[in-house]
Amino acid sequence: MDELTDELMQGNRRALSRAITLVESTRPDHRARALALLSELPDRQALRIGLSGTPGVGKSTFIEAFGKMLTGQGLRVAVLAVDPSSARSGGSILGDKTRMETLSRDPLAFIRPSPSRAELGGVARRTRETVRLCEAAGFDVVLIETVGVGQSETLVAEMSDLFLLLLAPAGGDELQGVKRGIMEIADIILVNKADGDLRATAMRTVADYAGALRLLRKRAYDPEGFPKALPVSAYTGDGLAGAWVEMTALADWRREQGHFATRRAEQARHWFTAELRAGLLARLDAPEVRARLREQGDAVARGEADPDAAAADMLGWLNG
Ligand SMILES: Nc1nc2c(ncn2[C@@H]2O[C@H](COP(=O)(O)OP(=O)(O)OP(=O)(O)O)[C@@H](O)[C@H]2O)c(=O)[nH]1
Ligand SMILES: [Mg+2]
């Protein structure tokens, strides 16, 4: 174990992969080792960037171009994914390494697909732990990608220092059905495909979203001018350097003002509570508990027991 920690801290990729496999495992002895490993990690920080967008908006293309730009500056970049569909399909985003072909061969980059066949809560936990492993391995930037479908965006935002929303150019003034809740967690909206014929539309979309963002309630952890909307092209690379300047400016400001640490502390508290809740719920899955649940449920259904009294009784038994 100590050897694994040492190799991990030296940035050894094989050690990183092995450590990730360990935190992904559901075997109780692996879990114990994973927790021991995580508790030994040094306090190194990367910039954690969440990235969300609907299918086809250009997430993979963006990560490839943006990631290459960062590694070109000598930064080490890890790319992770939270895939809400993997629970059902067993497939995973970032399985399509084809769109990230150059980045996946870059010695300064590390790409890890979403684990398959785990429920979303499990995927989120593994990703959080993997972020910490990547930080320990010396990565400067950790990108966490997710498809834009509700719950997974919130999960990713809760483990990120900065949250990016990638959008496509849209005609007219309809705001692409982006939910208010998603707008509220975005730090920077990037309107992708601002190139060729789509450029003019993209610029109008940027203006529309800039207007919509100004209507949101001001957040204590934003400097003047944030959140903001910017045009980018993952194809041509236009706007990527500017977007990175904005990201680092925002992160630096939050560090100086103490918001960076406060947000991480709040996130840690959030995940502690979430993990505890999940653990308590999991107790209901034990065979003897399920049997008793079924018995009590039947009694309630037959009218022999009051639902609230039966629940209180069951809780007492669980705590006993
Ligand atoms: N014109 C233009 N097309 C782009 C740009 N970025 C991506 N595309 C195209 O948009 C399509 C989708 O790109 P992807 O990067 O696969 O999109 P994605 O968001 O990863 O999609 P999923 O993995 O399905 O969620 C592809 O045909 C890309 O070539 C861009 O900056 N400009
Ligand atoms: Mg993709």
C-alpha cells in the first residue's frame, strides 16, 4: 500500500490506474484499502473543472482542443466522466476516445472513462475519489465531463471549483430549454461552434445568455462580471485561450477572497452527508431487513398496523 501511495505521488500513471481500480471496487477488503489510501494522500490541489452539455454540443471535441492547449503550456490534465446512462446501458462516455485521440496519447494527459454498471451515486463517489487521486499524482487541471441531464450536472458541480456549461448556437431568442437551476450553477457558459456559418448565430446566443445570466441572483463567490458567456470554437480553437484566462482569473479571485477553500469545505460537508444517507439507505438492503420490511409492509397493507407506527417500530428495531 505504501508503495502504491509513493508511486502515485511520483505521478506514475500505472499506479494511478491501479489506485482508481481500487476505489472503483465494491469488494469490502478493497474498499478498506481504498479508504486507507485516500486518508494518506497529500494535500495537493488541482483546478477542478466541471463541464456539462447536451449530446452533440461538442464536449469531446472541446476537451481534446482545450486539453491540448493546456498540455501545450506544460500543464498536466486529467479527464474524468460522470455518465448517468452507464447505470442502464453499461456503456460509458469517453469510450469514444476517437474524438480525443491526440489528447489520449499525450504524456501530460490522463483520460479515464466513467465506470459502467454502477448507480449514479456510486459513480459520483468514485469520481470524487478519483479527482483526489489525480491531485495526489500531481495533475494541475482535472476536467470532469457529464452529459447535460439534470441530476448528474448537480453532482459534477458539487465536486468542481469551476463549472462550465457548453451550449450550441441557437436561432431566435429561445434559451434552448436550459433549466434555471443549471444556469444558476454555471460559472462560465461557453457557446461552442462559433465558426463558419454558425458564428453569427453563436454571437447572438452569447448575447442572449449574457442577458439571462445578468437576471440571476448575485452569488457571494463571484467577482464583478461573472458568471459570463463566451463564444468558442473547439474546431478552430478560437476563444479557447480567452476562456482559460477567464477561468484562471475567476479561480484566482476566489482563492484570494477565501471562497475557493470555503466552497471545497462546503462540498466536503455535502458529500459526508450524502455518503452517510446512502450508507443508511443501503442498510435496508440487508436480507434480514428486507424480510422484516416485507412482513411489516404486508401487515400495514392488511390494515393490521398503522403505517407511521410500523415505520417507527421498524426504525427502533434497526437502531436496536
Ligand atoms: N462547427 C463546429 N462543429 C463542432 C465543434 N465542436 C464539435 N463539433 C461537431 O459536433 C459534433 C459533436 O461533437 P462531439 O465532440 O462528439 O460532441 P459531444 O458533446 O461530445 O457529444 P456526446 O459525446 O454524444 O455527448 C461532431 O460532429 C463535431 O465534429 C465546433 O467547434 N464547431
Ligand atoms: Mg462526447
